[in-house]
Amino acid sequence: MSGWRRLWGPAVVSFALILLDPASARAEPGVPVPPNGLLTDKAKGTISAADRDFVTKVRLAGLWEIPAGDMAQEKSGDPRIQEIGRTIAAQHKALDELTRTAAKKLRIDLPDTPNSDQQKWLGEMRDATGADFDQIYIDRLRAAHGKIFPAIATIRASTRNDTVRRLAQQANQFVMTHMTLLESSGIVDFAGLPTAPPPTTSAAPSLAAAPQKKAPSSTTPLLLVALAGGLVAGAIATRFLLSGRRRGYRPRYYQG
């Protein structure tokens, strides 16, 4: 019985940890999960125009991806597409709650309807059926996530505000999850995604910007030679005096 108790205790603890943090059970070995709990969320720090635009865009993403996910469950005949739509819609509801909470702290007014592009995409989905719907749903959402992904990285790396920083980190995890789910459909048109711009070679630092060393004065070598000569002469004189005292020699001005 004591052996079972020793095994039962760790099992209960492990199960509880999985319930508290399900992501820990799905994390790949060696791949860290961002510790969001270490980030502060006190609305401290300057809010830039880019920060406000980011919070607004996260809100807009949910305003069209939630109804798109609902349509995927209703219109698609593929169980995998249905599950992807169900999961993304549910997760966007959670992200939208985080976004509205952050916006309230930061006093940012949020939109209540999708923008014109998003309404157009929803219209395409309403008009499509069968495999055409599946392709439009997957391609539109994958392209949209690909656009906001680098925007999130920019804000996460540059924002001065802790609440925006936390929301950016949370949104990043949602977006990576959604991109993975969409790609698991097997029908993403990767060739149709925007091509990344070619890398630019970094310019060499400007010489004017680098601290300039002062050119040595033309008199510096002469001064150094004179100083060295004085030191040598002093050393010779000192040695001469010391050797004279050892032989009983006294200078003429010595009165002792």
C-alpha cells in the first residue's frame, strides 16, 4: 500500500499541473513556452501610435475570424476544416477578451465591425460552397495571419508599454497556433503567399558617427625624447652621488 501511495502522489500533482497549464503537456521537448506570468501588466510606459494600431488590429482580427470559423463549422463538409474553424473561433473569443481588457486599461477605443477587406472576405465565404469554401477559408485566414505575424514581432520588440508588451506576446502565441492549424488542413496555397523581400546588406557605419581620435601633436615626440633624457640624466646623477658617499666623498658645499 505504501508503494501505491508513493506513486499516486506524483501522479496527482502531474495531472493537476496539466489542468492548470495544458500547454506544458503539449510542448515539444527542448522547445520553451514563453513564461507570460513574468510580464507585468500595469499599463506603464509610453503608448505609441503603432501600439494603438496594433491593439486595434488584434480586435479586428477577431471580428471577422470568429464568424468565419462559425461558417467553417456550418458550410464545410470536411471534418478537419470544421475542427480548425471551431478551434480558431473559440481561441479568438479568448484573445478578444484579452484585447478588450488591455484596451480598457490603455483607454483605446476599439471598432465593433470588421473593416472593408474583412467584410469582403466574409462575403466570399458566404457565397462559396464545398471545396471552394474550404480553399477560400484556409487561404484567407492563412494570408491574414501571415501579415499580422511580423507586426506582432515588431511591437513585442519595441513597445515601451508593459500592457501592450504582454498582449503582443499573448497574441503571438495565438497566431502561431492558428497558422499551424490552418496549415494542417493540407490545402494552404503556399505559392500564393507574399514573397519575403530580399535581405538588404547593412551599410557600413558612418565615419562621421564614429568617435574620432585626436591626431598626435607634432611636438609630442620631442617632448617624449626630452622627458626620457631627463630621466636618464637624473638616474646617472643619483647613482654618482650614492657611489661618492660610499667612498667618503663629500661635495664642496657639505658643512657637516
